[in-house]
Amino acid sequence: MKKLLFIVLLTAGAGILPASAQRHVKHLAAWGAHVGRSEKGDYYELSYTPMLTNRLALRLSGGYEHGTLPARGEYSVYQGRVLLSPQLFRLGEVAYFHLLVGAGAGYEWTNQNRSGELATGSGEPQRFTYGPQAGLEADVFLGNRLSLVATGTKGYLFNNPLVDRWPGMASVGLRYHFR
């Protein structure tokens, strides 16, 4: 996976100078793939980001988190997020920094494969959670269409979450921009 990411970055950046096109203009959109860590496990996310104005984007994403908790064993969380993303500042045409503010909802499933200490005969504990989210994101353009993305978010979940009441996530990924 690391070799594939390196080849994509090398190919995308070779011979393409990132300072000629406007990066954030209304009606541009982007698809992204992100990988990272939550405070409890590993995290994967796919995102779609349309620009609403020259300085405001809407970030729609779906993610999957998995790991092992000491008392609840193996867990999975499937989640979706809707975040407004106003631009905070930029460094030329190469790096853009955004605030992320919105909400997320997820489905938690713990004690998978009866791996937790709290295993009972009544089945696996499962729960739907939801709550506000906030964070920061940086886009560093490698070419006219490809950018490297670093994201950090923190949230609060309602409905008595099984995994984490204050989930935090940090990820890196690639984003493809198109019109």
C-alpha cells in the first residue's frame, strides 16, 4: 500500500507545477480516500466535497472504524458525516486550510465474535449514535487535480455510545478535483 501511494504521488507530481489554476472556485468538486487512526482503532473514509462558493465547501463522507476495546472486544463503527468547510486561509495556490463544522451519525457494533470480557448470551451490543463534529483540514496540491489531504476531527456522541463519547480522528488521504 505504501509503494502504491508513493507511485501515485510521484506520478501526479512529476512535471506538473501546482501554481497555475485556481484551486477553489464554485462548482468544482472532489472525491477523496482517507486512512487514519481514531483514538480507539483504525479508520477509513471516502468523501465527496463540492465547492458551494469560492471559500465554502460541503464535505459528505462515509467511514468505517474498527479495533479492539479492553472490555468490549472487537468493534466496528459505520458512520456518515455532513460538514461545512469554510476556508480559513491559503498559502498561494498550493495549500488550503479549512475549518470543518457539522454532524455525524454512526452505527456501533461491539463484542464481535464474542471477543469481549462482557460477553453475554443476549447477542452483540449494537447502537446508533449521532452528534456534532468539528475539525481542521489541509489540502496540499500535488498538481492541478490531485491533492494530499490531512484531516483532524473531534466530536461528541449522543445515545450512550459503546466505543467513545468524544471520538477523535486523524487521517491522511488523496483527493481528486474535477469540474
